[in-house]
Amino acid sequence: MEENNLETSGERKLNCGEMGKCFQLLESILDGEAMDEGKAVLDEKLAKCQPCFERYHLEQAIKEVLKTKCTKKAVPTELIMNIRSKIEEFK
Amino acid sequence: MSEVQRKKYSDKEKNDIFDNEFMPHIDSMYNFAYRLTFDEDDAKDLVQDTYLKAFRFINSFEQGTNAKAWLFRILKNSFINEYRKKSKQPPKVDYQEVETYYNSENVDYTITSDLRVDSVKDMLGDEISNALNSLAVDFRTVIILCDLEGFTYEEMAKILDIPIGTVRSRLHRARNLLKEKLRSYAQNMGYDTDEEI
């Protein structure tokens, strides 16, 4: 994997010394759960660490396609009518 | 669901809450139900049962609070208590083992994937959906709640009745499993993965 990164890594280091901690933080940031200090760390990680850079962008892409591309089903019109009529019966 | 009655709404207030705070979520509710059951009739029944329960217990809902999370919690509980039970699929797994695995907060964050960003972006909606649908229901659920519906970890913890640490670790495991599925799709479809170079 590292070999493939050589050309595109620029000044980023190719190994991450604290990968577990970083990946957990990156996921929290993408989920909007990280504190402000976490976001400050993110910029540095993305600029300086190739594994973190790749992981962040992969997770971001997956999150994005899940949100935008997952097939959605239209709510059957009779469902809304059935709910309303059952509620009326209940009243 | 807490069934402590905090409020005593008038009929008009009940109707207002139902129409303005509950019904706007029916699209998300139906899609969640369908992704749990994979059956249109079961999804309809599940959503209908959820809305009837929501109306019956409306006094335990605080107007203006998070109706969507409240409804999702009812739906999830109905699914577990009623629909999962009647599932035709017999249990094939050791539940103790699964429970330990699902709920362990001790999760390895260092697993890497050779899936490429471009491969992910090129995938079709059906491929993404199929990969998601192939995950076990507890893993599928956390991804639906977080990535499709945008719930926070705290909201997910309440919906699922599990600690936030478990939400975090289960989500991470789910994402690793999903990446593996997507990687298989990418290879089968002839998209690039690093492994093929």
C-alpha cells in the first residue's frame, strides 16, 4: 500500500504511529461528534499523515454515497390513510 | 420507551403533535422499517403499529423535543419484540458470542482497507444498498441511523438502549464490514482496488 502512495503522498509521512487513535478520531469528526480540539488535530493529520489522509477521504466518500445513493422506497399512499383511519377508530 | 405520563394534552394538542411532529417523519420511518424487514407489507405494518403506539402514548412525549428519535425508538422496539420473533430465518449463530462481539467496546481501529475512494464514488445506488442490506441487522441499523438518518451518537444510544461507547464501537465494526462488502463489489465490477495493481 505504501508503494502506491509514494507519488501522491507529497510531504506526508507514510506510516501512522497512532493509527487506532487517529482512525477513531477521524470517524468521530466525520460523524460530527468531535470537540473543537479534534477538528484542529484533523487539519494537521490530513496535511502530514498519508494513512490518515486516505482513511478520512475513504470514510467520507462512503458516508456520502450512503446518504445520497441508497435506494429509497416511496411511502405507500394507503399507509398514511390507514394510519389516519386507525387513529380515528382509537379516538 | 418511557411510559411515564408527563403531559396531559388536549385533543387538539394531540392532533397538532401527531400531524406536525410525528407524520413528517413517515418517509424515514418507512424506509427504516423496510431496511429492517425487507418486506413491504411487514414495513407497512411496523410503521402503522409504531404510529398507533405513538398516539396511544403521546402524553409521554414532550412537545418540541426530538420526535424523530422517539419514533425510531418505538419502531426499533416493535421490530425486536414482534417482527424479529416471527422471522422465518432460524437463528444460526451463537447469541452469547454475538452479544459479546457486538457490545464489546474493545475494537481494533487499525484495520485498513484497500478500497479506493474513486471506486466508492463510481458505485451505483443498488450496489451501495445491497452491500448495506447484506450486513447483520444490528450492524445495518447503526449505519442507517448514523449515515442515512444523521442521528448523533447520543440519540443512537437512546434509540438502541446501549451506551455511547457501544454505539461507537458497533458503528466502527459495521463500517469495516461494509468496506469489505464494497471492496468485493468493486473487484467483481472490475473497479480498481490497490490489490489488483
